[in-house]
Amino acid sequence: MLRRRLNRLFGGDERRVDSRTIYVGHRPCPGSEAFIPPKFCDNRIVSSKYTVWNFLPKNLFEQFRRIANFYFLIIFLVQVIVDTPTSPVTSGLPLFFVITVTAIKQGYEDWLRHKADNEVNKYLVTLLENGQRTRKESEKIKVGDVVEVVEDETFPCDLILLRSSRDDDTCFVTTASLDGESNHKTHYTVPDTERDLELLNATIECEQPQPDLYKFVGRMHIYRDDQEPVVRSLGPENLLLKGATLKNTKKIYGVAVYTGMETKMALNYQGKSQKRSVVEKSINAFLLVYLCILVSKALVCTTLKYVWQSKPGQDEPWYNHKTQKEKDTYLYLKMFTDFLSFMVLFNFIIPVSMYVTVEMQKFLGSFFITWDKDFFDPEIQEGALVNTSDLNEELGQVEYVFTDKTGTLTQNNMEFIECCIDGFQYKYRDSRTELDGFCVTDGPVSKLQQKAGREKEELFLRALCLCHTVQVKEAGPGDGGADLVDGVDGGDGGVPHEAEQRGFIASSPDEVALVKGAMKYGFTFLGLECKQMKIQNRNNDIEVYELLHVLNFDPVRRRMSVIVRTNTGETLLFCKGADSSIFPRVKQDEVDRIRMHVERNATEGYRTLCVAYKQLSAEEYARVDAELQEARLALQDREERLMDVYNRVETGMSLIGATAVEDRLQEEAAETMEALQGAGMKVWVLTGDKMETAKSTCYACRLFQRGTELLELTVRTLEEGGRKREERMHELLLDYHKRAVQDAPPAKGGVTRRWSSPAQEYGFIIDGATLSLVLNATPEASASRYKSLFLQICQNCTAVLCCRMAPLQKAQIVKMVKNSKGNPITLSIGDGANDVSMILEAHVGIGIKGKEGRQAVRNSDYAIPKLKHLKKLLLAHGHLYYVRIAHLVQYFFYKNLCFILPQFLYQFFCGYSQQPLYDAAYLTMYNICFTSMPILAYSLLEQHISIEILLDDAKLYREIAKNAMLRWGPFLYWTLLGLFQGLLFFFGVHCLFRNPALQDNGQVFGNWSYGTIVFTVLVFTVTLKLALDTRHWTWINHFVIWGSLAFYVFFSFFWGGIIWPFLKHQRLYFVFANMLSSVSAWLVIILLIMLSLLPDILLAVLRRRNSPHARQKKPSQSNMGGIQSPRSSARPLLMRTFSDESNTVI
Amino acid sequence: MMKKKEETANRPDNTAFTQQRLPAWQPMLSAGIVIPGFVLIGMAFIGIGVALFITSRNIQVLERDYTGDESNSPCNTCTHSSPDCNCVLNFTLSKLFEGPVFFYYGLSNYYQNYRRYGVSRDDSQLSGDVAYFKNPDSNCAPYRVDSKSVPIVPCGSIANSMFNDTFRLYHIVNGKEMEVPFDGKGIAWWTDYNVKFRNPSLVNGTLKAAFDGTVKPINWPKPAYELDPTDSSNNGFLNQDFLVWMRAAALPDFRKLYRRITQGDYAAGLPAGNYSLKITYNYPVLSFGGRKKIVLSNVSWMGGKNQFLGIAYLVIGSLCIVMSMVMLIVYAKFKFPDDGS
């Protein structure tokens, strides 16, 4: 992307080339000027970051760009340069460890990338060179080479398809590795190219490489010896993408147009932007506090040191003379180095290991999501997918859920329900019971037992059979069971029947539903071969139509058309599309009869499409054909020009009928939504669908309840007043604001508000057009005012429905809420390409592995197979992850505060000389070995509330809302606890050491014994504190907690038991063993551990006073809900929508 | 067949660990556990506390400051006179001072835990490695080499500032002074004496020769190999007083063991009566505001006298009992339904 922009910027004047010219087979063309072989990049893919030579410097540079690593590097350097109390090893070793582990991990990953690159680059491909087939390594392919690819091979670069072994000049391709869509796509050869590629003399002109997989514009000039060059248009259907695989086709020949890093696959290969979680922000804030503590400690000590030294006799007592060098040092420099020394002494308060532990927790913890078998969907044979582990805890903090409707709330599993032909309603009943499949139901409009004319019926069904881009899946011998067909075979569990088993492949499930619907009524689409569409009609005759043009569907036009020629020579245009885009283009007298049906179907939650047709006269067709050809050849603005032609063609049609397709709700959609709302989240439905359809889905999902008062802000309500839209909107906004915000009971703020006042619930509905009116109101000032009004209203509504949304508008809404007051955490969930923008925009993006390809999944942070899994993902996993990591962070700060505080206090008793209280080994190992494993195990395994209860009682989610465990309150508690314990450790042992004769043989203990006693108390206390907090003791917890205590004891014996030859000072020699031989030391250790844990035990007991209430009652509450909910869902959808309708304000 | 395999490959493992369903013990700190627990702990603490308190109270301690900065104190004259000044400190014991009696000297405002001071030693030297006799560790500066660049052994501030007052205790029986025998063995850590500190191997059968090419620490009157003229095995780095001094104290007010009284008539303790302590006053402390004292004490299983532990245990123990009472009352009043279950 950037590169392209740069190209545009810099290459602008010098060589303003928006297109590239390719000589097929490097043959100079007669028509063109002198043949200059153009320079393009080679076909080498480089995804690796490092080479053997630059790995070390580059990787180190990358690593030290992280602020934490840099900080520790500085500390390390200070230790090396300045005379400091602790040896550089104490901070160097952990840093070295962290850096090495990261470097090894990154190096390994890069090695894998190198391997993968090599596999691709060294792959042998067959080239056609001067009539010879030569084998070459893939990386040697140059633009213009003609490449041969055989079945099941992947394309080595982006190719223009020249020749296929299939008779119909097509080939099948699956792009599973590019966008995850495993269905077969048909690609076409360039028409009119010679069969013999040796003789082909052509140039290709195409746009510069761009990353969009679905866009390609080009033009091919074919030169023949004597004739004028022939020009053929090239589109994405001619382009075979690198990474895609050839299927069902023996072999193809293509000419390379984009190679190496310029292929679309490589251009799409880029890291996503990093999302940061709130927990990380909290960590940074806490770090800042601790940094302040660190600096102030060092400042206090430095100041006091010089104050103390100014007293006579203290600066340089006779027993402790300074060296000459020390005497000569400039005073201020001495002060500065003293300050640095203190910083080094206390730097352990910010532990390097916290980052490692947090990273490990996130990385390992995310496995529990992938491993969860509840997320496994037997239908697609897949479980959940975690694309980033950085956001695990964010799942526990979600306040706003933005969900797509189609495919997310609903199954996107379309079923043809009914149709309306010429105003008469046809409802399908099981074709096996009633032979002709048609039956007329009690439509309120259609007169009983009346049918539209047979001719109209058949026209309508033919339209359904012809107007689509569905392919018939061939069950050829080439593709056995291993091939994945986008599973829409017709058999709904019925008897295997040839016609019903027919698989249809289409980009949109609606189309398949319509084709299958037509099949039920006797018209079967047999397939498209050589531009001939075959239909089997009711009389089992085969009708053949020549497909002349497909006017593709696009979301702006919201319709698609085909132009076909019947065997009688008539040229027909069939068009189907959304009512709003069809009605203005048909004769008005037909509209009213059908509109009623369409609207009624929409309120029932069906997706409706209108079908129209038009007969084209020969002259008309000729003109259209010419225009279309011209537009298709255009290199610039092709899209716009095509659109223009389409719009001109699709006018003056006559309406035949309408269809209704049901999109059933996802399994447990309502329960999931209810749980999310119960958990205090606000659910917004963002859909491109019609308001009526979307509204009824909302009712069905229980997002809107019977008592919900609906506030509507749509084009419909805006037009009612008969005044200018903006004025009306202004008025409505104010009115709604008054109702929903001002008249609402005084808010206590935050999530609690809604739950304290069950008075009136509001739902808000807005559509895309109105939203853009709100957001883009003409004067800037009023726009921001509208926006804030709109936001305030929405924040007071239980559910918000935004319909008729363009993908970008979805992202706009998410962004608006994300940046509103309080910066709420947003989550977007969707399944289609149109949801990608909002998935990327929200704090957490969830993709559903649905039917609409893999775009959403690829761009999401987490992907789940079904909507219902969202409940467990948020309520159980999210909750647990949040609690775990919050506890991890707080605990880490706490344990390092009470680790370093005694060392700080000791300075007051050692003449501010930076004397460390603990031995260097203890300083180094404390965070790495003695106390790291228990908290890691806790942060992976803790379930303070069991998963079942979390799922049963959604309200528990609200207990951790708004970053509850990492706000300043809890932080203060932990800090105070750390302070208390640190003071206790130090002064407790201090009191004991007023008489250092602690052994029964009268011998005295020295300073290292002092430190070791404090350290022993410290290690035991912080570990037991964690044990107290652990609510879920698996064997791993037992092993790790008792194991690390045992390890501490073992290590201390070991460390003190040997004279270590590499140590200058044998400080700890037998100190630990001697300590244990003193009864007093034992007693003081027990006393201090007990005393420091006492407040925590008390608090736990006091807290427990409330929790049993809550936890006892909750299951019974949810039971009540459980009894109630089936009843409400049992109510027929229709009844509900109509009775609820009365609550609508307008 | 193939499809089945695929299915099992994709399906997450259904193990207790991956499904986060490991069997777990879920302890709840309910009142049913905590109240009896507190009572038990409280009782145990009070028990220990009483034992500690009584033990500590029974330990006899006699402390005498002999800094000599006050004009009426016996050592006043020594504060500004030449080394090896003698002064006498008299005291009376009204009852038997039970043995074994331990004789400590104490210093205050003396920063043995000063960082530069604490590292100013060469443990390799002290473990008898002759290589470091020639080239002492740089940390020993400014007591690494003398003005003529001859290495100092033992080098460093700690060794240089070794305490060098000496004491002799006399029991006055019928006006006659009877010297109380001091036992200078076993005052240092066993491991220090036997493992950590080693004399250099003898050269020509003498320790003196092993120290050839080195000088004594500047403040020492005698070299290391002549520290104890009475006992040849108590010389060099294995001199017990030296070992005691080399184990740096934790706090600026400290005491160090000087001698034990375990021999002869005094093994059972010091009988009541008058005693006089003859001090050879060498060690200057007034320059940095320090003080010196001697301490006579006997020890128990818990070491020297220290009231802190006993009192702390008693306080915490009673606190536990009180809290369990409070909790009991609170719980009895509000009746929590699921307690005890």
C-alpha cells in the first residue's frame, strides 16, 4: 500500500506509468516501437526479516526499541560503568535471558520463513521458451514468461490465462490459501488467442500491482501478421493469482504479469496494526508510579546520605578511609553516581520478568481458547481460532458489542419460503405431498385458490433459473471426497435423488436458495456450458439459452441482471434486486400489488428480492452490447463506466414478482444476546439489510423486548414532517434525547445505571442515510452537536439497530462509540467481507467462520464457528483471562515492592552506603526462580468462579467491568499491602537483631544472616499470599507453589554449602544453614509470615460474608429466567412482531 | 476413513487440562475453618510467647559502657592517651550469674555494614591462597598496599580496623583478685574456622615465612601470624577474634562475642561478689561518635536475651483469639446460611 503510494508520489513526473506493458513470451511485437525489455522485479518471495549476517544487530536493535528492554539495558550499563552495589550480573543475567529467549524465538520463526520462502522460490516450474519446455526454479520466472501449470499445482506468480486443457477455455481454481474460500472459481482464457502459443504475438497492458485480490484491469493486444491488432479486455476472471491452486483442469498456460513481491499475494502479506489492551495501559500507568517511587527512593537516599555525611566524623571514620580516587572525585559527580547507584540498587522494583511472564501468560493462555471443545463445530470441523493473544483479557471488558446481522445473528442458510407472482402469493409445501408443488395459501390479498397465469408463473421461474451466477458442481471423477464443496447440496436429508443432490456453488447463498426454490417448482438449472444455460422445465424438456451478458451484482446498485437469448431468438433481460432498487425502474402500475407482499414478508423477517424482466429489441441489444464491450475494455474508470451502462440498461422493466427467503436465526442467538445484555453489554446491530427485516430479527433475538420503546430515526420518519430533512432530524433528536436521557432517572454512571432502573427500556433505530446526515451535517458545529445527541441517546438504549449500513459506515459507528466519553471497550463480530472494516476498527474483532468466505476470519483477532460461542468466549474465557492477568499484574508489583522496600529501609541503617540487604544470587533469582512459577500457574489455571457459574450468571461479568481490578483502588490496596509487609519484614527482623546473639552457643549473626532471614520471610509470604488467593488448586498449583518453596530452601542450602570459586566474596557460606540452626530465627520467620498474612485472611473472610449470598441465589435466579425464556421464544415470531409494533413510537 | 481421521485431527483434545477441568481443590475460607483456626493459632502463639517470655526473662545480662567520654568514668583517661592504656571497670554481682557466661563487646554507631567497608576484603587471601598475597583484590583499597607498594595481608578496611581492646576479668575474693579464665575457642562460626578461612601452607614450618613479602595491616601492632602469642594455633587467619570481627555486623549497634567462661570454677557461672574488669583500651570510637560496651550474658535455647519475640508472640496470639471472638459474635448475629458446610 505504502509502496504504491510512494511510487505515485516519487515516480510521478519521471515515469508516470499507471500501467505496465508485458510482451508475451518476450517476443517483440510488430506494431510497437523498438523492443525495450522492461525491468520488473524477479519472482523471489522474501517474507523473512533477517539474514545470517544482519540477524544479530537487527534483532538486538528491534528488541531494544522496546522501552522496557531499553530501561534494563541502561541499568545494566550503569552497573558496568559506575561503582554500584550489585554486580552487573544481577540485572545482566535476566536481561540476557529475556533477550536470548526472544532472539531464539524470533530466529526460529525467521528460519521457518526462510524455509518456506525457499520451498516456494526453489520450486521447479515448467516454462515455455522458444518452443522448448524447460524446467526452472520458480524464483527465475520473469514477467512475460509463459508458464505451464498442471492440476493441483499452485501458481508460481500472477498469470494471465492463455490456454487451458479444458474444451470450454476455462479452468477451475481454488483460492483457499489466499482468502480461505475453498469453492472452485472459474477463470477464463483470453478470447481469440491462438491455440498455438508459439505463434501468439501479443502484448498485455495492465495496471501496476495493487493488493486487491478481486480487482484487475488490463488489455491485451494480439498481433497477427497481416491484420490490425485485436484488443481484448482482461479482468479478474482472466488472472490466476499466485498461491491459488489449479483444480479440475489438466494443465494451463499463462503469461506472468506480476512476479515476486509484486504479486497480489505478496502485497496482501502484511502485518495487521497492533491493538493494545486496557490492561497494558494500566501496566504502563502502574509502571510510571513505580518509576516515581524508584526515583524518589533514590533521591531520598542520596539527599539523606549527604546530610548524614555532613555530621562530623560520619563522612570518613578512621576505620573506613576512602581511596584517593574517591577523595578526588568532584562532589556533584559523586552525588550523581550515588544517585545512579541507588537506582541500580532499587531497580528490581520494576521487574524485567514481569514482561516475560505477561507475554507467556498471554501466549499460553490463548491455547485454552483453541483447545476448548465447546467451540468445536462438527459441521465445519473446526474450532476457535486465535489470531492474536494480546487481547485475551480484553474479552472480559467488553461494553459494546457490534454485530452484523446476516450470517452472524442469522445462519445465512437461506431457504426459499414463498414467492409472489403478479400479486398472487405462492407458498411452497413439500413437493412430495403435492405433485405440482404449487399451492395457494391464505394470503390476505390474494383471492383464495387463485393463481397468476401459467405464462407469468413460468416466466418468473425462468427468471429465477437464469438470473444468477450460480455454478453447478460437477461430480466428476477428478474430485473425490477430498474436495470441499461449499456444502449446499440440495438434499435436505431426503432420499438421495439425482436432481436434489446437485451441488450449487455461488458467492451468495441467496442465489442458491432461489435456484433451489425454482427447482422445487419444477424448473431445474442444469448448468452453464460454453455460454449456454440449460434449464429443465416442468415438462422435463431442456431449454437452452445463450448467455450474452452478466451485469454483476454490486452493493451500490443492489441488483444484478443477465441478458440471454432464447432459442427463438428473443433477447431478454432478467433483473433481480432489492425492492428499493427495482421499484423505481419498473412500470409503476405493477408495483403496488407486489409492494404489499414485499413489505409484509420483510416484517416477518424474510429477505425479499424483486424480479423484473425486459425484452430487448435487436437494435437495443446491439447498442447495449457495444457499450458494454467498450466499457469493459476501458483501462481507466472501468467500474464507473460499467455502472453507468448498467444503470442505463436496467430501466423500463416490468415487474414479475418477488421472492421471500428465510434466513433462520443462529442457534441460541437469542440466549446469547440475552446473556450479553445481562452481562451489561450494549448490543448494536449493524446491517446492510432492510429495516423491517432487521427489526424483526432484533425482536426474535430478544434484543428488543415487548416493553421496549422504539425510537426511530430513519428516512421514513424524516420524511413524515414534510419539512426539510435536517430540521426534522434535529427536532427528532431533541425529542428522543429528552425522552431517553433527560427523563431517565438520574444516572449513577457506568453500567450500573440501567440495572438500577428497570423503568423503561429504549431501542433506537437508525439507517445509513440518516446516519450520514447526522455525521456529515453541513456546519461542523451542528454535526458535532448531532453526534453527541445521537451518542447520548444510544448510550441510554438497551439495543441499537443500524440498518442499511455501508461497510465503512459500520466502522464509522464503531469508531464514534470507541472514542466517546469513557472510551468504552468495543467488540465487533461479523462473518463477511463487509464486516472487516468494523472488525479492524473495534478493540476486539471477532470473525465467524461462516459461509461468506474467510475475509472476516483473516482480519479478526479471534474467530469462532458460531455466534453462540461468543457467550462462553466473553463470559467465561474473557472473565477468567481478565481476572488472571489483573491479578498477575497487581501481584507482580506487590511482590517487588515488598522485596525492595526492606532494602530501601536498610539504607537508613548502613550509612546510606547502597549496601544490598540480600545477596546477589537472591536479588537475581527472586523474580526468575523463586516466585515466578506460582503466579504463572495461577494466571493460567485460576478459576475463582467455576466456568459453569460464570455461564449461568451473566451478571458476574459486570463485577469486573470497567477494568475493575486494575483501577487505582485495588492498586492502592496491593501497594499498601506491599508497604505493610515490607515494613513488617524489615522491622520485625530489626527488632530481633537488637541482640544478634541468636544461637544457643552465643555466637552472633552478621548482615547476611539478617538479609537471609528477611528474604526467607519474603519468599514464603508472597508465595503463601498467592496460595491464599488461589481458589482453584489443581495439582499443577500444588506442585508449583510447594515446589518453588522447596526449591528456595534447596537452593539456599546449595548456594551456601559450597565455596564457589567464581565468587569474590563467599558471603552466604553456610549462612542459611546457620540461620536454620537458630530457634529464634525460625520463630521470627513464622511470626512474620503469620502477621503479614493476617490482614489478607481477615479480608477474605469478610468478603466471604457477601459472596455466599450472591452465589447461592444466582443459580435459582437464572433458573427462573430459564423457565421464562422458552415461553417468550415460543411465541410465534409473527405475533410478536405485530404486537410489538404497537410500541413503536412512530 | 480419511474423513474420520481429519475429524479427530481437528477436534480439540478432550482432556481435563485442555478443557480447564482439571480436578481441583477449591478451598473456601469460611468462618467454620477460620474461627477454630484462629483459636488454635492464637493458643499456639500464646504458648510459644509465654515460653519465650519466661526464657528471655530468665536470661541474665550485665552491660557496662566503657567509652570513657564522661569525666567520671574509669576509662576517661584512656580516651586521649597513648595505646595500650589500661583502665579498670568494677562491678558487683548480687547473685549467681548462671553459666555458661558469654562475654561480648559492643560497639555503636559503627558501620560495619557500610558497603565500601564490607567489600574491602579479599576472601581468596583469607582462604590461604598465596597468589593473592602478592596481588590483593582491588576492593581492598586504600588498604591494599602500603606506601612502598608492599601488599598488605590481610588487606582491606575490615581487617585493618580489627577490634583490639583486650579484657581480663578478675573475681575479687577476700580482697584477692582471681582471674576468671576466658575461653577463646568456639566464638566464631564453625564453618568460618574450619572451611572458609585457611592459613597459607607453612613455609619451612613457620607461618611467618608464609607471610614473607607482605606487611601487616597499617593499624595492627602485630602481624597476623603473631596475633595470639599464647597459642600458636590461634594465629594467622584462624585467629578466633579475627574471624569474629570479619563477620560484619548487620546494624550499626552491634555486639560481638569475645570470650566464653566455661572453665574451672566458673563453668557453672559467676558467683555473687565483686569483680573487676581490666581493659586494655586501644580502640578509638569517639572520633566518629561511637560507644563501646561490654556485655556479660548467658544464653538459652533461643539465644541471647530478647524480649521482642516473646511479646510479639503474645500480642499476635491474643490478637488471633480476640479476632476469632469478634468473628464468632458477628457470625452468630448475622447467621450465614452455608457456613460450616
